[in-house]
Amino acid sequence: MENEEYNATSLVEKTVDNKEKSIDNDENVKTEKIKKIHEDNSSLESSLESDSDNSEKFEKLLKNAKVVNISSFNKNEEYIKKFGDDINRLRKAEYENIFTQNELLRNDFLNHEKLTKEVQNSLEDAK
């Protein structure tokens, strides 16, 4: 009988020990999760701080920005300031670029019309 009591007592002790271990493990898991959440929050806080640094830099840029009234903006004066006597060359180059672009667009349009007519003719011939 004493042996049975001993076995029952040791069984209860083992069960209690196992439960305590599982409780300890659960607590360890919880503390690890809390640590991880804290680390994530600290990295988030540092990113927020860098955002505030960026916003401060942006505010400084805004303060130093030059406001230009577009309605009174004289393009020729700006070109003269930048390029001096080369303004006529600059104008000529700009006009040449515009002319070239217009010519290319016109050629594309004509080629497109020609292709469309050819497709329509081939469709009519196929009927």
C-alpha cells in the first residue's frame, strides 16, 4: 500500500511539475513576444523620428524657395540672363526642334493614313 501511495504521490508531483513547466514556457513565450513588439515599436519610433527630420528639411526648403509670379514671368529676360548673346542661337535651336518634331508627327500621321487605306483596300478585296 505504501508503494501505491508513493507511486500516486510521484505521479501527482510529475503532473504538477509538468504543468509548472508549461506555465513557465508560456510565460517565456509571452515575454519574448512582448520584447519583439517593443523592438518593433522602437524601430517604428526611429523611422518616425527620421520622418520628422525630413519634414524639418522640407520646411527649410519651403522657406528658402523662390516664388515666381508666372503671369509676369518674361521668358526672354530669363534666357538673356542665362545665355547672354546666345539667345538667338537658342531660339533658332528651339524652333528647329519644334519644326523637326512637327515634321515627324506629320510623317507618322501620313504613314498611318496610308496603312489604314491599305488595310481597308485589302479587306474590301477579301470580300
